[in-house]
Amino acid sequence: MQNLAQSDADQRLKRPLKAMIVNDSLLERLSLGKMCALAGFQVLEATSEDNLIDYIEREQVDLVVCDSQVGELDGMEVCSRVRAAKLEFFVYFLLLSSDDSETFTIRALESGADEHLSKPLSKPAFSARIASAYQSVSRQKSYYSTRADLPVSLQHLYRDMRAMSSFQRSRLPKRRSLVQGLKVDYLWIPKVFVSGDLFDVFQLDDQFVAFYVLDVVGHGVPSALRVMDLSHLLSANPKEGILLESLSGGYGHRVRRPAEVLGLMNRRFQMRPGNEVFFSMFYGLFNLHTGQVTVSMAGSPMPWIQALDGELSQLGQPSFPIGVIEDDSYEDYSHKLEAGMRLFVCSDGLTQIRDAQDTELEIDGVAHLIQEGAHKTLSQQIDAVQTGLTHWVSGKITDRLYEDDSTLLGLQWRNKGDDDLIEENSADKETGDEQETETDESAKLQELVPEFKFLTRKELSPVLLLHDGKSPQNLMPWLNEWGYLPEQKQSRESCIEACQKSFYAFLLIDLQNIHPIDERFLSAIRSGLNPGIYVLVLSNASNAEGLSAALRAGADCCTHSDYSPREIYTRLNTGLKLATIHRSIVQESESASELRADIEKDLQRIAAMQLENLPAPLEEQSELQFELFFKPAGLLSNHYMNVMVMADGCVAYFHLTSEGEGLVGATRGLSLYRQLTNAAFDRTSALSQYMGDQFSPSTILRELNSQLLQSDLQGETCALCYGLIDPSNRTGRVAHAGYPLHLLSRAKGQIEQLGAYGSSLGVSVDSQYQDVIFTMNPGDRLFVLPPASSANAALNGGVYENPLAFVSTTLSLECREVIAQLEQLSGASDLLVEDQSMLIFQLGHYVALEVEHMAALHLQQVCMNLAVALQEPVEAHHAFRIVIPNQIDVVPEMIEKIEHSLAHWSIDSESLASAPLVLFELASNVCRHGGMGSDATFELLALSVQGFVLFVIVDAGSEMPAWLLDSAREHDYDFDTEVESEIPTGGLGLPLVNSLSTRFVYRRHENTNYAFVWFEV
């Protein structure tokens, strides 16, 4: 599988570069396509009628040459959609327009275009741009090849972590949102991919908005998984969370105070051996009617209140984290917020960020960063804090800029009477006063200089400036003002030497004579630490030939020297995207081993936790037992299952499959697993009310379906089956949600399907679930299988594709042998496409009714043993045996198998006409009266001796009573076995056995019963 994946990656890298010409004019498509083909591109054509994004993604287009207006399509809009699609490969976008103004060029670049050319096109200029684009795309492909060269297992690891990061981010409130008049913005900085910090702001009821910040000790995957699990308790749904207390009789609810919530959390999550995890928590309530905010904290930094004059003050007193000590005496602290006042909450990771001198930012440093933006809008203030953090960590020689996960949550209250209040609960708009202010500011900046913001930049970007001393004097101040770190060089040699020693995001070449900018020079620049450096050449407008030569030599962009600050800024911002792509991929490769070790260590801890959560075996004396099969496709699984003994002795079980794979699937399933498990033992759990005397699995499914549709996980689904088995009366109940029906294999060999199909949880409020009642007899098995897919079927011998056929092959196997067979069929874990698992329940001892034909050596040993017990010689030519349960129901099937096997001995069937009745009476007698004791099985031997067929029933029960043996000798029934009406219908026991057989002997030897019956043939 790994070789196949690597081969696919190699094929993508080796294929020719593709250029797509997007234009409704056939003549222009042909002309542009010809020039692209001469540059080495494979040319594709598209018009306004094509689905461009799908076309680009399907063909993996490298260069798009798009007209500014294609039918009703706006070229800039096409470019924006390409960038928003977040394709897995780099696309160079060249926009053509008849508008040659600087304003249009800037708009094109800001929309995501890599270059803008004005029409009519100059063939030499266009060819130079295409040549530059070819080199740029080739470089980007080589950067992506760095990622493709990583081991496939590591690529999967990164993919899994990025998916988990996206999943966790989706749980956060939207930035710059409004919750009932409370403005929300924040910073959320994971140390690596995922975070142990989590927070939310949401309306709790008509009076209160709730907000919290959770910070689980540590960072990485275990902390992220733990904090996601904890967040489900902090829900506005009283059936799921603890923030609201349902009143008796179901009449409304009561809002719990913040200190009360922290106390509940502390009692529930106390540290204990083997689970030494604690966490800090901040929880607050905002009263929408009065503006009063009430907060309580457990180990988290105290919040700041920002007054209208911008001054900061802290609210509350420090307290111990959740789980550290058994004390729930947390305190509430209140403050009234006037319109415009703000509240800030941070996690302690923010205070622990270190600079290049290893100095922590500390609480005062965070307060200083907040204070600096006090007179800006809330969003601008949060951005200013982020900029301050960027400066604080600048110069650190490490990819790990942050020692811990960091969070800063900002809230601002405003009165409902404000004229500029926008529609409440808007999730993706700024508030009115901010919009108006920012619009006015934007208009002013358009008149003067542009507002320069580098929203995508995460750290200061070093720039190398090569000039001949004639550069405009304002270029250096511009670069400094925009947050770059410019370094000046005045010779090509010094520039090459610098690139060999240090990293630079850009090389700006500002020369009046650019002829020295040749391919050899740029190759030397990119041969050291800067293979992805973005080269921007500035020169006078009259040197068009020199500009074209520089592009052909490998420069990324050229412009004339009478540039405006906005154009330079915008072109640098365009180049920054490419530099960021390259540096992130190279750093990802360089830090792969270290990061892989950290992440895999975290994932292994989670995987170990999943294994620990697998159900433990039931007590040995229990009549009901089970075996399980569990094999994740990777380290983690989205399959969860449990088997729980209830207080009344019934056994509850569930098997669930959450949406998503790997870490995402494990995270989504963990919360539901814990909720179902806790409900079986915690009477305060919302689900426990459905687990009384009238236990109803379908009711539990309906309740969980309702919770999932009402929670913040709306839109996600989960498949679940939940059942209950009562070993005392051998009955069970089960309900299915998105699961295949159970398979029940009877001891007699029949296979039945159990259940009633229902849709997965979270699909529809109208989903219907039904309890199905079934019975289990000794020897019966219940197979619980997860939902299957075509991907599974190809790799596991058809177990999930045709489960009926698979179960039919297990009738002769012990349960553990079935699990071993599943292991063998599933193959190696690295070949699995999806997680695989199965639960198998068995009531009583299972014995397969399979006839075993004895080999010569085995037969010789059996005859010796029988001779000792019988106290006379036993010599046999052929023999077979069958072991059956101590169960009258299976005796007819045993006799049927015996008759089938005797047919191969070429014996006259009339000679054995009475054998079935004799064996039935003898076996039934053993089952009823033979005192089988603790042994749950007995065996029947059939031997071909000289002139006779000898049947021997062997059991390890108590000795047969003397009165029973005497009855066999005292009664001798005489009837014609060929006359059906004379044959007794049964129930006559040993007297009948003695009458219908040639000879009957009972022996007791070494605590074992032997019943010998001969039939002459």
C-alpha cells in the first residue's frame, strides 16, 4: 500500500505542467495556448460554461491564464474561488485585462492573482511572464515533492493531525461574532496542530450568556481529546450538560452559579492513581438584562476588566485547578459592565510564552499587550496582541515558538439601544460601529496610503535588498514600517554570500542596470538556505528587454521603478504566500522526526486508552460470556464498544461507530462512549432514567438522537446499536441506529437475523427506532457487527460483505477460534482501509455438532480406554465421535448426523432401524437423569466391530442410580420394529434401550459414565 501511494505521488511530480486558458474567444485561446505550449505547458481550454474549480482540481492545473471577464464570470472572482478551494497543489494565476491602471493591478493581486498583464499583450512580455510562471510552478512542485518524499505513514499522520485541528477549530465560536449584544473575538494558538485549550461563548437562556475557557494540563493530542470530552458537559442542553439544573417535575430549569459549576466539575474529576490529569477552568455568566458579569476561576489567570477610559483591572482571586484537592469552595466574583466595557480571559499558556532570551511574557506582559490596543476596536485590539506576540518571539531559533497552548478571549458589551447595532446573533459580521469606523478609515487610507496589514504572516520576514545606491530613499522606511527586516547589499557577491548563511523571504533587486541578473546569479542565490526565495526586480520602465531577461532567468516578478508603496506592498504580500508555502513544507520535513515522535507518543497514549476502554471479560461463573475482535486501521479507531453488568444481573452492551477516521473519529466517539458507559452506573446521568426495570434500548437511541441534533455537533452522525441480555431468563432486547442486524447462530446450526434497522443518530428528528426481543439458548451465539463498506469487504475475506456466509463457517469453531480466524482474514494492519471490530456473545458452553472420524492411532487409543472401562476387549475397524451439549433440543440433530455418517459404512439400514430410538432414549435419559453434574457436554462414539455397531455414550456426571439400572433388567419389551404402530413413542427410558438393542452395558470408571449399546448387523 505504501509503495502504491508513493508511486502516485511520483506520477504527479513527473507529469507535464498543465496550463488552462480561460477565455470565451476561440482566437485568443488558440494564440495564448500556442505561447504556453512553447514554454513547455500542456494546454487545456475552458470557457464560462465550464465548472472551472472542479475542472482545475480534476486536471490538477498548474497555470491558469484567465481573462478579466469571461461571459458573466469576473476573473477576480474566479481567482478568489480558486484560492478559497484550498487545493492540495499550487496554482499560478495570471489575470489578463485591458485595464492597465495601478488600481486594477492591486485589486487583481489582492484577489489572489500572482500576476496581472494588460492587453493588448506584447508577445515578448507575455512569453517572459509565462517562462517565469513555469519556473515558479516547477519550484513549487519540488517543494511539494519534499512532503511527498516523507514516508506514507508520516503523511497519514500529518493528514490526521490537520483533520483533527480543523475539527477542533470548528468547535470554536466564529471570530468577530455577536452573541445577543456581546461582541466576541479571540486568539487561539495551539503549540502543535491541536490544543488542550478550548473555549466557547453561547446563549444559555433568555437571561444569560455563558462563556468558559478550559485548559487541560499538558498539550498535544491527549490534552485536546480530554478538553473536547469535557466541553460536552458545558452545554446549554440540561440533559447533556451541568450548566442548567432541571427542576422537579420537569417544570423549567435553574441556572447554576459559576462557582457551583466548578464545584461539580471538581467533584467529578478528582485525580487518582493512573489518571493524574487536572485542568484549569474559567466560567462566567453575563446577564443580558443588567449587564452584570459573574465569574469564577479554578487555576486559571484572573480576568481583566477594561474600563471605558482603557484602564485595566483584574477581577477575583486565584484558586486551585479542577481535580487537585477535594474541595469545592470556589467563589463567585461580579462586576457590572457598562456599554463599551470589555472583559479579557486568557489561559496560562499565554503568560508562559518566552522570547529569544528565554524570558517569559508573564501576566504583566499580557496586560501590557492588551493595554496597547485599548483605544482600538475589539478586533483590532486582539490583532494588536497577536502582533505583539509575534514581535516577542521574533528571533527565536526554533520552529516551536510557543511552549504551551495559548488562548485569549475578549468580550465587549454594548447596549441594545445603540443605533449602529447590527442584527443580533450574526455569526460572520462585525458590529455596526466597527463596520462604520473601519469603512471610514478605509476610505481615508485609499486617499492617502493603503492600510498595510499582513494577516497571513506569523513572524517578521527578513528581506535582502540588492541595490546600486540609487534606490528611492523611502524604500527602507516602507519595509521597516510593514514589519519586514531589511538587509542591504550592494554587490552580487555579498548577496550570494548572505543567502548561503541566512534565511530570507524575499530578494528585492533595485538596480538601474539589471543585466547582471542572469540565471547563474539566481541559481547561486537559491542553492543555499533559500531555495524558495521570492525575487522581485525593480527597474526603470524603459528597460523592458532587461525585465524580460530577468524573468527568463528565474525572477518571480518585475516592475518599474516609479512604483507606489501600495504596489510594492501588494507584490510582496503575493510573494509571501509562495514563501510561506515553501518554508512550511521544508520545516515540516526538517522537523518530521522530532514532531513525529511527539505526535506518535501522544497517539499511542490515546490508543492505549482505547484498548483499556475495551470491555473486560465477565465473571467466569457467568453463563453469558463474550469475545471481541478489535483492529484499527491506524493507531486510533472510531469504533467503541462496551459490555456492562447492571445491578439486576442483566448485561448491557453497545457498539458505536462515529463519523470520521483516525483521531477525528476517536474524538467524536469518545464522548458518546463515556456517556453510555456512565449511564449504566451513575444514577445522576441523564440516560440512566431509561435503564430501570423497563429498560428500553430504543428509548436511549431516541434520546441520543435528540441530543445530537440539538447540540453543537449538529450535522454529524453516529451509528450505534444498544442491547440488553438477561442470562437468568435467556432473553434479550436490542435496537439499531445505522447498524446491520445482529446474527444469532443457534446451537442446532440455524442462523437468524435480529433487529429492526433505524437511521444513524443525528440524521433526522423523525428517525424511528424499535426494540426487538429475542431468546438465547445454551450454545447460541450472538454476532454484533459494525456497519460495513465496500472498502472493508475486499480485505477481510468477505466477513462484512457477506456476514451470513462468514457466520456459517464458524459453527464448528470455538469463540476464540472465530476471533483467530478474523485476525487471519483481516491481515496486516497497514493493509486495512477501515477499522474492524466485532462482539460475539455466547450463552452456556458451545459445542459444535460436527462428526469427527478417527484416525488409526486415535482409534487404537480409544479402544484401549473403552476396554479398560468395559473390562473386556474392544476391537474396532472404523469409528467416529460427536460431542454435544447436555441439551435435549440438540439430540435429534445428533441422531441425524449419526445416521448420515453410518450410511458411509455400507451397513444394511434395517439392521439399525431401532438405533435412532435407542440413542434418543439413552441420550435423553443422560440429559434428564444421568446426573451430568457440572459437565455441560457428553460424547457419543460409534465403532464398527466384528458383526456389530457399538455405540458408547460417555459423560462425566454422577453415577447412574441403581434403581434406574435395575429397571432396564426387569423390563423386556417385545415388539416388531418393522411395524410402526408397535414402536413406542418414547419416554420408556432404559427398559426400551435394553429391549431394542442387542446388548446394553453400563460401567462407571474413574468418575466417568460409560453406556455401551450393541446392534448386530
